[in-house]
Amino acid sequence: MYWQHDLVTLTYAQAIAMELNKVKGTGIRERDESTRTMRTDTGQKPGGAIEKTVRMIADVVAVNRSAPTVTLQGAQHTVELLVKDPAQLKEIEVGNRVEAVYVEAVALQVTGSGK
């Protein structure tokens, strides 16, 4: 049951590059994605999460080593990724073709406000 003082929290996890590897250019950009959903157990306050994992072959259009981020032009759109391991950017330059695997997630949680 929902009460007047319940708190709803929505959390978004930014796209984080888990893997970033140079590949030989074939002229074809690719994109595959999978989605996983989770929800709270029966009897608990409502909540859940959606996690999307994307694997793409894309062109590097920008590299920011101090951030550390990389901007990729993929088959469907351009995405800026936070790179989990900055060492992955050592060999990456604008114009490279890369294979990237990244994750985005959204979670919703309902909690009591303590009132």
C-alpha cells in the first residue's frame, strides 16, 4: 500500500564503458543490446531496475583523457561514455574504429519517509 509520506527515488547510472578495444575498420557500424529487469519481492514496497548492456562497433569522434570519456558515432546515434579504466584510452585516437561494451541502468525505489 502507498502512503502519503512514501518517498520515490529514481536513480540513473550513466553510460559506463566496460570494454573499449580498437578494431580494423570494415566500414560497417554495428549495435547489439540486451536488457535485464529486476523488481522487489512480493510484499515489499515497489521497486525495480532496468539495465541495458550495449555492444557497438563505432567511430571515435572525441577523446577526453582528463574526464576520462570517449565520444563514439555508432550505427544509431552518438554516445559519450565514461571510461571505467582510463588506461583503455592510451591507444584510442579520434578516427579509430572501436568495439565498445557499455552499461546504462535506471532504478526506482519506494521507501518510507520516516514520518
